[in-house]
Amino acid sequence: MKRFNHYDASSVEEAVSLLQEHKGSSYVIAGGSDLMGCLKDHLWMEYPEAIINLKTIPGLKKIQLKEDGLHLGALVTLTELSESHTVKATWPGLAEAARRTGSPILRNMGTLAGNICQENRCWYYRYPDKIGGRIDCVRKGGKRCLAVPGDHRFHSIFGAVNKCIAVNPSDTAPAFVALNAVVKTTKREIPIDEFFTAENGAASTILDRDEIVTEIFVPRPAEGSKSAFMKISYRKSIDFALVNCAAALTIVDGKISAARICLNAVHNNPRRCETSEAALIGKELTEETAQEAGQLAVAEAKALIQNIYKVQIAKTIVADTLMECTR
Ligand SMILES: Cc1cc2nc3c(=O)[nH]c(=O)nc-3n(C[C@H](O)[C@H](O)[C@H](O)COP(=O)(O)OP(=O)(O)OC[C@H]3O[C@@H](n4cnc5c(N)ncnc54)[C@H](O)[C@@H]3O)c2cc1C
Ligand code: SF4
């Protein structure tokens, strides 16, 4: 790792001012479970001169239930989220997404903001520069994507963005999308549907380089709402998702009146299944309607030769996650 200056910020204002002072050459660090790997493997075109620690800022670690919903501080850890009785009681899909992330140690370190801002895990992109030299793919400023002609078994089944077929690996992201969350930052409030992008350089979100997430807000669900999360990975205890899915349904008089479904690890950004959602409205949730929703979720898939198996997983996980909402 190269040398950098490490600052312990004592307030959000100080952290923003440090980011602005080192504009374009600084990052904030929370749990560090993703950022440290990025630094060690020299992922980015420019090595940062400053790392600003957010964990020294008081007040960003609260889980607060208010009349309008759940207010989650950016530094709430995945363990805290998964073990919160409040979250488990009303937003079980979100608690389950946090519980299924990484290992116990990672969940103790990893924060919510870090989880939704993490970098992709494409193995060409993450290839350590010390072993055989840096691989300059499109996302690193090079001319071509190595995964398309190479090993793309974990990559996008919905095509490329700017020639890149890496997927968003976050487990909590689809849960926040299904629950229609709002990301509050030092500059604005961002509806979760607008938060993720693969078109902001190496970042996975629309955040500016001097912008910090301070809170994630999850609205209180309507009467009769249920949520669920499911994840398929090679290893159950610690692994990134091959495909994951979150769903939130409102069922009134036995019929679905509102639905939000989100797949992740299938495209550059978490993918809302809007056609599936629309098809469910006004219907009862049965094995048949759930499977129809799963089928619609993959109707536009453009899988590559080695990742076609993910289409079947995505189809099935949508149906299973919907049925999980009834349990
Ligand atoms: C072995 C291993 C297994 C993993 N398994 C999983 C998994 O199964 N599922 C999964 O989803 N993830 C997994 N991860 C990825 C990651 O560790 C977690 O997602 C974790 O939640 C990241 O949080 P953090 O606080 O450690 O982030 P950090 O590493 O501190 O930060 C990650 C990124 O977010 C930015 N950031 C952090 N906080 C803020 C903020 N408040 N505002 C703006 N930007 C911010 C940082 O600048 C950095 O770019 C795994 C990582 C490892 C190393
Ligand atoms: S998928 Fe994206 S990150 Fe991976 S090699 Fe291709 S351009 Fe690079």
C-alpha cells in the first residue's frame, strides 16, 4: 500500500471540508472492509492522498423508529441492523439482507453506507497489480472489457453499461430498493431508485466526491405489508451473491395492492423488476402468480455463454422471495 494521510473527522462538516481540501484525491472510510482492499490492490487511476475516518463522528450510529419510519445512521453496522428487534419486526427483508452479508466479522465492521457504496467485485478489476501487472480494463481507463471474452460466469445477465458487465454486489441494496428508501447526504435527499449508477467513473453511486451519506430512511410500510430477502451464493456462510432478491408487498383483502421487487448481482445496478410488479397488482399471491412474476423478471435477460445459469436462478429467486413474503 502507498502512503496516505489519515484524518479522524470529529464532525460531518469537518469530513466534508477535508474532502474538499483534497478534492479528487480523498475517500471517506467507515468499516474499511471494502476500501482497504481497493487501496491495497491499487484499483483506482489515482492513489488517494487522504483517507477520512467517519467512525470518529458521533451521532451517525443510531437506529431510530419515528412516526414516518426507520431512520438509520450511515455508520450502523450490518450486525446492529440484523439484530435490531425493531427492524426484524417491521422490515424483516432488510434485517435478513444484513444477516446474509459476509461473515460475522465483516458484519461487525461493515456499515450500511459502506455496503451500498462498495465497489464491484469483477476479478479482472480487482486483480492485484503486484501479481503479473495491472489489468487496465474499461473501468480502469483501458479500452476493453476482459470479462466479455474471458471468464464472466458471475457477471451481468442484462448487458453492459459503458462496455462493463460487472455487477453490483451489495446485499442490502436490493432490500433498500424494495422498501423505497431515501439516502440522505450532506447535499441532498436521493430516492434509492436514483442512487446507483455505473456512469460516474469508478464509483457505483451518483455521489459527488465531496458528498457523504449521513442517513438511510426507510418509510413505514402500509398496513398489510410484508417484505423478504433471499440470496443464492456458492457458500452459505461467507460469499457474495450469485443472485439476490428483495421484495415488499402490500396485500389488502387477499389481493396485492402494491409491489416492489429488486434483483441484484445481475446487472451493473440493482434491478427493479417493474414488469413483474405491475403483473402482480390486483392478484392473489399464489405459486402461479409468483412464478409468472419470476418469468417476467428475466424476460429481457441477455446472458452470456458462461452465466446463462444465473437467468434460471433469477427467475426462481423472484418467485421464492415473493412466496417468502407470505411466511
Ligand atoms: C471477504 C469479504 C466478503 C464480503 N461479503 C459481502 C457480502 O456477502 N455481501 C455484501 O453486500 N458485501 C460483502 N462484502 C463487501 C463489504 O465489506 C461490505 O459491503 C461492507 O458493508 C462495506 O462497509 P464498510 O463500512 O466496511 O465500507 P468501507 O470499506 O469503509 O467503504 C466502502 C466504500 O463506501 C464509501 N463510504 C463508506 N461510508 C460512506 C459514507 N457515509 N458516505 C459516502 N461514502 C461512504 C467508501 O469511501 C468506500 O468507497 C465483503 C467484503 C469482503 C472483504
Ligand atoms: S466487467 Fe467491467 S470491471 Fe470487469 S473487466 Fe470488464 S470493464 Fe473491467
